Amino acid sequence: MLGFGQYQLLSFHGIQRFCAIQFLTQKFMEFQRQEWMNGGTELTLGKVVHRIREESLGKVSHMLSTSLGKEILHLLKHSA
């Protein structure tokens, strides 16, 4: 059994899948970092993650402020 915090892998297939997800995530962040650094500003991967989270949260909060988002929230509240 190989453990990564609370994420435990019991099979070789699971280990391969985990490594593939980690690799793709790292490559995506590095690609995004290089794209955003075209202006000459140095970015760390931590800053890239922070920026991605901020932009994603902004999109989610904008969607929730629309009438469709309000309808989704209403349905979620009354479905439980």
C-alpha cells in the first residue's frame, strides 16, 4: 500500500493513474505560467495556482449572480 496523505493506492493501475494526473496537472500549471509570464513578470507555480483559483471563483460567483445561478441555488436548497 502506497499512501499520499489520505489518498492510498492499492494497485499498480491506481499508482499509474495517480502519476498521470500529477504529471498533467504539473504540465498544465507550467504551460499557464509560461503563458502569463510573457509580460516579463516572474511567476511561481504557487502564484499560478492562486491566480487560477481567483479566476475560477470569480466565474462561479458571476454565474451564481445571474438568474440561472439563482434558479440553480433555489433548486439545490429545496431538493434536500
